[in-house]
Amino acid sequence: MAEVTMPRLSDTMEEGTISSWLKHPGDQVRKGDVIAQIETDKATMDLTAFEAGTLQEILAPEGSTVAIGKPVARIGSGAASSAPAQAPPSSGKTPPTPAPAEAAPPAAAETGSQQPQTREARENVAEAPEPTASPSVPTTFERQAVSAPAADGKVRASPMARHMAAEHGLDLARINGSGPQGRVIRADVEAALSAPPREAVAAPPGEMATAAAPPTPQAPPAPGADDERVPLSQMRRTIARRMAESTRTIPHFFLTTVVDATEMGILRKQINEQAAEAGIKVTFNDMVVKGVALAIRKVPEVNVSFAEDSLIVHKRVHIGVAVATDRGLIVPVLRDVDQKSLGQIAHETRDLAERANAGKLLPPDYSGGTFTVSNLGMFGVEQFNAVINPPESAILAVGAIAREPAERAGEIVLRDRMKLTLSVDHRALDGAIGARYLQALKALLEKPMLLLV
């Protein structure tokens, strides 16, 4: 009998949510059949079978969240099991149970019995049910079955679990790990956060406490009568985690400059009038993205990633363009932007944005960026500070174009002006480098014919 496990579908994924089962116990399954859809932090993906046979049992019902490498179904040659599916431990839903010692590591998902394929994301994804009381819920954060520590003496835990524990002041050694070999994963930390606090016991007279108990995190406020608690989607969970990680671990500093965008507007109008028959429509953001890439060629020091004891210098210029979708923020990546024309940039950006909104992006479409551009100008926002997208070292925030008085040749005239704010990782770059980069970008955008060279 073959186990179908939760696959790893992106570098940032630690768990997935079963949005729907397309096959049911007793159904015949052929190799390559799509048996379920999984909502990940980026898109909704198909889960396909690598084994032929009968779907024996569904272990993870629709709406449940499952860690990578954990079984979600079984395929065999006999009759299907009549036992109802039991939801596996899910993030914030029920506390996890210790994993058996021989459990396969998450990496086994890559060679398991399924192959993910991208499929259009659906908006109405089944959400996991609200948590219910269970007699098995522990009343303290004590580990129920402590596994052997790693060779270096540290508690085995995923990076996300470590970040969450540090953020909430939890001791990982007091949390029961349900991952492979007792590894603490995010679901374990969330279960500890949702567990009721242990009742205090009065110490005998004259006996002094030798150590203070660890602080118990306060439970989130219960929704009021007119409020509704909406479970987080996988994408929103990932956005929350990555943004918290960025602001917590990256020392940001911000530099702002004002660009005279009058000539940009004139050139854009000329391009769109002459290229209308070819279906090309260039936006201000397309011009900014091209300028960002050309400025990186002039100041390549900004095209790096911080790696603790070294800097990774990126030789190619891949620009992420932040896109707001109904499901949340996603950053598709334009590759080798410095080598592309404005028409190519406009076409590719529009295609990526359309597929992002439809949930049809492939993993390569949103990975490998070296610098990000975030534009809120279309919403009338004049200036803002963007959060750096790890592992990049900088992100450019683009504000709205506003007509303002300015001095030109000794006279006060109205000009179109745009504010650009550069967020920089101070571990990788100093202020002077960021300032030189903004100078180079400003010069390109104020003489936009240089974007066509």
C-alpha cells in the first residue's frame, strides 16, 4: 500500500491545506490522475498519483492543514477502508501528537507518490473548521515525549517554529515536537500558544520559588458579538511570516528622492500612440522597472543578498514586481530586465499580473528575484516605506505622480513629480551606496530617452 504525502511545492512552504478531494475512497486511481487540490502559500496546486490502484483511505479531510511529508491518503489494491478520515494535526486547530521515530523526513515528499502541477486557484477554498475542545489538549507547554536533542545539543525545530517561539517568548525545549524525529514545527508552536495556561499552585509556607515560570502568552481576544473570526489562508500566513521575519531580522533604513516625471509622461504618450497597432501599452511602472534595472548596472552593489558571513553578488538583474491579488500580495519576477525593451517589460508584466490574479503562476514565476519594485501610486499614495523581500537587500517604493510647482530656468512652473523611497538592508549596504543608486535612477527617469538606448 502506497502512502500519499503532502509535497513541498515551494521553498517557503512548510504545510499545505487540502482544498478539495477529487477522488474518494473506493475510486480507481490511475498513475498520473489528479486526486486532490492543495492550497499553498502561493497558489492552488494539483496532487497527482504516482501509483495505480484503489484509493483506500483519506487521512486528511478537506480544509485540514498538513505538514510537509505527512500522509494525506493511501492507495492500494484491496477494498477501500470504511473508517472515517481523521484530520491530522493542523496549524492552530488541534495539538499535534509525537511523530514515530521512523517517520520519513520532509524531503521524502519530493520522491513520494505524487507530483504537483499548477492549476487555476479557486477563491472559495474550504477552510478548516474552528477548533473544538478536546480532552487531549495539554494544559501546559511541557513536552509530552521529549526526543533526543540534535548533536549540537539544540532542540530540533524548523526555522518558522524558531521565529514564532522567539516572537512569543516560548522555550522550544518545553514544546512537544510532532515533526520527524521530534522536530518542532509551526503547528506545535501554535498549539502551545492556544493551550490554556496551567493553574498556579500555592507554594508551601516558607518555601521560596527557585526559578520564575516562563511567561504564558496571552490568548488572542475573542471576537465580539458583531465580529467574525476569519481563518488565515496559506498565502496570508506566508505573508505574515515573511514580513515579520524581514522587520525582525533586517535592519532597514530608508532614502527618499523626488523625480521630475514630466518627460516620462511625454515619452510614454509618444510610445503608446506609435505602438498602439502592435498592442503595446507602456505604463509609468514599466518605465520605472526598466530604470531600476539600468541603474543596477551602474551601481551593482545594490544587487546583493546578505548571507551571514558573506554577500551573494547577483550577476543578473531579476526584478520582482509586487502585485495585489484577491488572495494577497505576490511578487512575480521579471528576468534579465536590463536586457529587455520597454515593450517586452510591459507585455511580460501584464501577463504575470493576469496569471497572478488567476492563481496560475508557476513556481519559477515568483522565485529568484534580486530587487523588488512596489508601486502604490495608482491608489493616490504619494510616499511609503516598503518592507524588504528576503533574501533581497533593497526594495523601491513608488508613489503617485503629482503636479507641483517647481523652479525651471529661474521661473516657477508646474511639473509632474514622483517620490521614490528606497528601503535598504544595512547589513549589506551603507547609506552612500543607496544614495548613489537613487541618483543614478533619478538621472535615468528624468531623461527617459536613456531607457530606450
